[in-house]
Amino acid sequence: MSDIYDLVKRYPWLPSLKTYYSDMASKDPLNFIKEIFTSDNFKNLKIKTLNIFNDAFNNIEEISDYDFDETNIYIYLILRILLYILNNKILSNRVANIYSKTTYNELNKENEYNLYYIYKDLDLEVLYEDFQTIYKKIVVKGQQEIYKTNFKISYIDYLKLASNLKDDYRKLVNNALRQGYVYIKPENLNRLLQEHVRMKLLAQKIVDSTNLNKFKEKLFEVQEFKDLYDSISEIWESKKEEFEYSLDITYKEGKDISKSFPPCIKEVITKAQEGQNLIHTERLFILWVLNALKYPEEKIVNVFSTLPDFDREKTAYQVKYAIKKGYTPYSCKSLKSYTLCMANKYKDKLCLEGYFSKKLQEQRQITHPMFYINLKQNKSTTKKNPEKKLNEKDG
Ligand code: SF4
């Protein structure tokens, strides 16, 4: 069993950081950077910080060199400052994802005592019971699965932690709720903490860019820190393009068909590119769309690799399963019922006004995103080759 002092080194986002490392945590960021980047440790810190950015840029799923000493605290604080001044959504999401995922994996290795102290330090109303409670029984392929746990969390804290994760199975009604407490396995609670840590790294919104620039200038007076910032910016410049096209949406027969995507598809793809969470329905939708467009299995798996909770093995299995079953993507009607239709948000003319059907001699509404793609593709082919008649199909 570790004491909270050690746990803070492992998890510097814990509130006790302020108690046990008050000198470090409450220091003015400028002084903090000055101090550590002129210390003997600066080379080590620079290498480790750069490694995290490199891992994030290369879409590695876990930080390759994660230590449990005080260095970890420094790294966490440096990351927060860097993400703030870099002010780049994609980059911040990538770093926050890899960092929070590493945290999740580390939390899952902790024993129950340590976990209990971690939950308590976060001021969560979590109770540990000596005897496990069976809170769910389901039958899968004729086999009964029993869910039991020693942990329960007050529904208020559960809701706070789960507020960013919109999946149905996380809703309170779909969880074992008794007398104000949700029964939960530690790994599921840790997944909620992963999101908490991710949000902590992303939480710093820039309100005033003049202040940000002044702050940067001050920080850059520390040459070693400026060098680190420049190295990160340099790697980002070289990777940027690759990042923006990491979904390889140009696959189809060597053509870039991304311009033909309707707003509902664009929206989910952008979220995935930025490394944001996707709810289950969004994941299924994009998986079925890419499958319908005949994207290779491996490429579909890679689309999901930027997500905060990406698990290659699980995703590969789900993709294989969906391909085998040949599911078709949701229609506009279903997408509207799932609030995934983005016609209004993108003010898309084709989605909002429909198209003129020559065959029926009337204005028709778009009923399926795949039909939208077909229509756009046919139009662009006709534009390039006016001889070619528009082979128009109704959706
Ligand atoms: S109208 Fe259909 S294709 Fe267009 S954004 Fe909505 S759901 Fe997607």
C-alpha cells in the first residue's frame, strides 16, 4: 500500500499535489519554468517531454517512458503550460489522450487500497464494502455473466464524472443504482477518471490572445524552454499534414472523396481527427460508412486510433464483425433521431433543400448520407466531363 505522498508522484493531477508539493504547485508558472529549466534536471525533462509529444504525434497508445518519481510531477506541470501556449486543439487532444490513457492503464494496476485513497483524494463519495455486491447478471451465448464489485459511488459524483461521456450504457438508468449509489467496478470508475484527467489537460481556454502572447514572450526568455517549444513546433509542422489526413479519406480509387461527404459524416470524422470522444452510435455510423465505401479493414481500425479509449484489439474485432455482418449505415431519418444530422449546423444546401430529380421531375429530400455522396460524386464527374450524363438515382 502506498501513501498519498507517493500516489501524487504517480498521479500529479490529484488535489493533494497542492498539499504535498505546495512549493511546486502554487509557484507562478514563469518562476516555475525559470527554475526547472535552469536546474541540472532540465535535459532529462526536455527529453521526456519531447518523447510524450513524439508518442502523441506518432499515435502511440501509451507513453513509452512514464516514471513514478518527482519528474512525473514536473512533466505534468510542463505539459499543462505547453498545451496552454501551443493553443492547438488537435495537438492538445492528442497529448491529453495519450497522457490520460496512460493514467488509466496505471490506475488499473493499483490495488484497491490505493484506488480508494485516490478516489477519496478527488473528494469523490466512494464507498468500499468488505463483501462484493452482485449488481448485474446477463446471459451471453448461453453463459451467465455475473458482475460484482466492492465499490459504489454516489450518483451525483457519478453524473459529474460521466457528463462528457454520452454513451447510453453510462446513463444512470442503465446502471445499478441503489439508495443513491451506483455500483461500479474499479476499471469502469478508472475510465471515468481517465476522462477527468483528459479534461484537466484540455481545460485551459484562451480568453485573451494578447495576454497569451505576453505570457509566451516572458516564458521564452528562458532559452532552454524556448528550444523545447521550438522543437515541438518543428515536429508539428512536419507532421501536421499527415495528421490532417490521418483518416486517409482519399482512399477510394485514389480519389479524394472527402469533399463529397455530407455534414453528418464530416462532423464525426472531424471529431475523430481531433481525438475527441465519440459516442457508440457515432462509432458505428462511421464504421458502417467506411465499410460501405469499401475502405480496407486496417484503415478503418486506424480511423479510431486517435480516440481517447482506443483499444486496437477490441476495435479490430468489432470492425471485422461489422464487415462480416454487412451492416448498412444509418439513414437520414435514423441520424436525425440520434441528433447526428448536422445539416443545420453546416447550413448544407443539398441536405436542407434537397435536389431536383429529373426522373420524377420533382424536388426530393436527401434520405441517406450514402446517396448524398453518390449525388455529389456524380455531379463532380459530370462537371469535369460534361459529355457524361448524370446517372441519377433516387435515395
Ligand atoms: S440530411 Fe442526411 S445526409 Fe444530410 S447531414 Fe442530415 S443525416 Fe446527414
